[in-house]
Amino acid sequence: MSDERPQSSDQEGLDRQVSRRTLLVSGATGAAALAGLSASGAAARGFASRALDSVSADSVTLASYEENAGIPALAADTKLFTKKYGIDVKTHTFAHGPFQEQINSYLQGHPDDVFTWFAGYRMQFFAAKGLATPIDDVWKVIAPQYAPAFKAAATGLDGHQYLVPTKNYPWAVHYRKSLWKEKGYTAPKTWAQFIALAKKMQADGLTPIALTDKDGWPPMGWFDIINMRMNGYQFHVRLMAGKLSWDTPQVKAVFNKWAELFPYYSEGILGLTWQDGAAQLENKQTGMFFLGSFLTGAMKPANAKDVDLFPFPIINPKWGQDSIDAPIDGNMLSKKPKNIDAAKKLVAFLGSAPALNAYLKINSGNLGTNKHTNTSAYTPLQRKGARLIASTKHIAQYMDRDTRPDFASTVMIPSLQSFISNPGSVDSLVKSIQKQKVAIFGS
Amino acid sequence: MAADIATGVRADGARRRRGRAVRLSNGDRVAMAFMVGIPVLVTGALIWFPTFASIGLSFTNWDGIGGLHTIHWDGTTNYRQIATIYPPFWPAFRHNLYWLAALAFIGTPLGMFLAYQLDKRIRFSRFYQSIFYIPVVIAPAIIGLISELILSPQQGLVSSLFADPRHGHVIDWLGNPQKALGAVLILACWRHASYVMIIYLAGLKALDPSLREAAAIDGASGTRTYFKVVLPALKPINIVLVVITVIEALRAFDIVYIINRGRNGLELLSVLITANIIGEASRIGYGSAIAVVLLTISLVPIIIFVWNSFQEEA
């Protein structure tokens, strides 16, 4: 859920309509569960499947969670694909959040040949369950186009490749250049400077830092980055993989450090969506917003041009700024694609430079993962983000992509929300997380 | 003699039964088989099978992927974990009870009161009726959206009118876990009251006016007439209202789900079931166990109701 696409306010109505429709579906299922119908994973299956479309030999189906500008951007890509190969692409666009929620039953039902998905544990989980087709042969051809880190992120636990990456974006602290120039702020390098800057902003009548958590996922980015700054990337990986305990001094230290920032956060964190945060940044009522660069998609283009970023400040000099969350999106093949050759062509094509160039021209909140992406067309913010990712040693995928989906959604979202409403009760919080972690990971 | 009578009766009864059986044509039998068979199949497939499957699954650990062999028997682990280490469970349990209390003590009485007032044939009665009934016509999901427009801290009406969101000062009812439930219960009562109103109004209209006239002639006051004459005469409607109130409270889902997915102070048992089963999480056994808890709670009012109605028939 870290991956909500940019949304402009006039798109919101449409967005809500979509989510209402899916809501009715879940509502029906919820009511069914009340009647004791909870065994109905199969019920959701029917809604998500799109098996009824006819598939001919020269066509391939694609399930997409693109939103807003991503939809025409992807359409431009599929048009190019059809032109190049003479193969028709039938794209089914799903609402972003519900697509993720229904992915289990979707992939077990009658999935499309190709579907958009996320790299990291989230991909590996479904690959290990046999719900995706390995595409090692595709990678033999495309491997030279990617940095090794991307191949690693596309590789399942069994050593086979399952995903072709398309785009990613950095999580960094975003600010408005004009506001900072006017007030004479400079990007902090260390935690102490970060706090000092926040104090200064508060004195200037600003909300120093925006944090929003109605969506449930944004604080995961805060936990990730403070954890990686204090304990390092490997600690993050092992903690997310369930190999480390949560009720340790290291984890408590992360929460306690984080708690120092609460005097500087937005009012009403738990009632705000990330778009509200973007609006606070846009209106110059907040000085900094730590989020994925896609946040500019929710702003007016003129204001988006005024946004700059800096990497999260150093906490422990031992680690410096050597890690960052930069989630990778990509495409995968479902279990039994009806048209496997065309599907393989399509995943390879969607990750190719021409496709990414066409895509990023329309949806510019992201970066192309392909080496040959035309970076000269990037906005200054994109260029800075690309440099930041290229110069950072360790790239993490984000909490909800690096750990088990059930742990992220049923344990961490409520736990982080309870931390935000009560930052003082770290001891009992980590104990509770640890108990649930043991129940889910089994150790 | 007594034996004769007894056999006589028995013979008579047997003859009558046989006689009735003979009168059934083949067509009748087919029709009967369909009339009994189809509902049995439907309830079996849609209610009993899932119910027992849920109960069975609640003792297992399953991620919902793969065939039945991937289901692991887990004993009562799910129940134990839900009760001990799952932080949202007890709040959800409490919130369902609060929901019931709010509907029972505010929503339903308010609806009855509105109906009673509208029944007095005041001017513009139909107009009021339509206004009060609108919340029922609006889908609960839309009520969730409306609540956003009114209560969103950054863009909502309340915050804009009474605070200063442009400068970071907001009124945040939905985000504050202590206030969110109250705000949502107001919405739920608003909707529920109008539902109750229309049902109760129908009952009041069907009531024989002479009852009230008689009470008035006997010198009873309005309140006294209501409590001593109208209320008892409407007993069947009252029972329906009780049942509706309980059902609405237990199946509450839509409003909280659209506001924040039922998290952060808006936990309900129904959303916990959904969060565990439908989402990417797919903790089928865990969610089923919560569903069984909800089923057990639902059984209490259902049993009382069924028991009551059978008693009346006897």
C-alpha cells in the first residue's frame, strides 16, 4: 500500500467512485461473513476475475493498477507494443488498493496473462506459492539493460526471475524551494540539524513536518528510514524477514528516536490522507514532507516544479545515509498465461527504454529502472531522485513489500497507528508486536 | 371398548393419511419436491455449508492459497491468540456493543418518536417524511463519503468552519481514536432512526384509530395513551424493531470501512474479519475464528427472538 499513485484533486471523485464499487463488493462479503460465510475466498475470486473476455492468438491480457496519469501512460505503451509486434493488448485497469487486497483470489482465479506488481518479498511470496510463471529466458535477453540490484529484486526465493521492473521512486524529505529560499532554510545533514530546523520552522509559524496516517502505510516509511539510519540495512532486512525480535533495545530505540519528532508533526495525523499532506506542502503550511516522490502527482504542475528533496538525515555516522526505500514496480506473468509468448514479449517490452520513455513522459512522478531510459527528459526533481538512488548503497523496498503481507497489514498498520496516538508507550507496543510476529512467522 | 375406540381412531387417521397421499398427483409431488428441495439446497449451500466450513477453518492455519491439503490443523490457537495478543479484537468487540447501545437507546427511540410525531397529521407531514427517510435511501457507503466531506480535518466543513486548517489547526474527529466512534455513531443513528421511523409509521397508520379515541374519551393523556394503549398494541412491530436494531448493530461495516478501513478507533468485528480474510493478508483461519465469535454473539438475540415467537404461536 506504499504505492498509491499520484492523484490530482479533480481525479478524486472518480477515484472514490471506484473505491465505492469495490467497497460494496467487500461490504457484501463482510455481510456474508456475518452470516458465517467467511469461508468464501471464492466469493471474491469471481469479482476479480476477468476470464470472460475472448482471447485470440494475437492478443494478450494485462491487469493494471495504474491510476490517474498512469492509465494514459500505460495505454501509450500498449499502443507502441501493438504497433511493434502486431499483438493486441487488452488492459484491465483495477482500483489500486483493492487490486492489492484481492490479489490472492485474483491470482488463483482466472488472472490476466500479465499483471502489474511489486518487487521484493511481496513478489517472492506469490512466486513461492506457484502463482507466477518464471521468466528466466526473458532475463537472459534483458539482463544487460539493468543494474544488478534490479535483477536481484526481480528474483524469487528459488533463484528464478519472476518480474521485469519498470519504475521506482525514492522516499526522501520533500520541500518547496521557494518557501525555503524565502525563509533561508538549508537542508539538514544530521538529526540535530533536522530538529533545529524543525524548531525554526515552528517559530516561523509553519507546521515543520507533515505526517499523515489515515491510509495506514505512510508511517512505515518513517519507521524504515529511522531504523536503517540507526541499525543499518541488514538489520532492516532481517527484522522484516521475521528473523529478529521486535522487543529489543534496538527497535525500542527506533521508536524512541521517532517520538522526538512528534512535537513537529501535523495536527490530526491519523485523520489525514497523503494527499492532505501534499496539499499542506503545496499551500506552504508545512515545511517538509517525507514521502515517495510520487507526491508531486497530487499537486498543480507549476507547484510540483517547485519541489525539491534531500535524503533523510544521518542519525548514526556508522551508517551515514547508505540506505533508502525506493520501491520497484514491475510486471509479472500469471500462473498459466493463455498466450505465453506474447505475454513474455509484453513484460520485456514494458520494461524497455522506449516504453519507459513514453510512460514517463505522461506520468513523471517516477523513474525508469532501465539503464537506457532517456534521463535527459527528466524534471530536475526526477534527476535528483535518480542520482540519490544511484548513489545510495542499499535500496530497500519498503516495509509492506519487504515483509509478509499479513504481518504488514494486520499487525504493523494498527501498531504504528497506536504508536502515533500514544508515542509514550513504546515498551508495551514492541511487546505486542513481538507476540503477534511470533504468531505469524511461527518463531 | 377403549381399545376399540383407539384402534378406530388410528384406523381412521391412517385412512385419512392414505387418502391424502392418493390425492397427490405426480405433478404435485414434483412441485413439492422443488418447493422444499430448492430452499433446502440454497440454504444448505449459502448458509449451512459456509457456516460449518468457517467453524472448521477457524481451527486451522491457512493462507487461502492452494488446495485443501495446504490447510494445517491448529486447534484453538486462533481463538487463544485473538483473545490474548490481537490488540484490535477487544476494542472491536466493545465497539460492536457500543454500536448496539447507541442504536437501541438513541437511534430506535428517536425513529419511534419521529414516527409518532409524523402520525399526528401535522402540516407538511409528507415533506418531513421524505426528508427523514432520505438517509435510508442513501447507501451507507455514501454516508461514509459524506462524513468525509464534513469531517475531514484538512478539507472538511467542520474543520474549515470552526478551526483553521490553512494554518495547521484542525478539528479531527475521525482521526482521533477517542472521538471517531462517537462521530460515526451519530451518523449510524441518523440512518437507523429514519429506517425505524418508516417501519413504525406504517405500524401506527395501521393501528385502529378507535383505540386511541377510546383512550381519549376515558380521559387518558397523550403520553399515557401512547404507553398504555399504542405501544402494547404495536407489539409485533416492536419485536421487528428490536430484531432490526440488533442486526444493524452486528452487521455494521460500511461506514467505518469507507472512513478508514475500520482502524484507529473504528474497529468492528466485521472489519476484522474482512481485514484478515479478504485482504492480501489472507489469514483465513484467524478471520474465520473472529467470524465464529461474531456468529456466536449473533446467535444470542436470534435464539431469544425465535424462542419468543414460537412461544407466542403455542
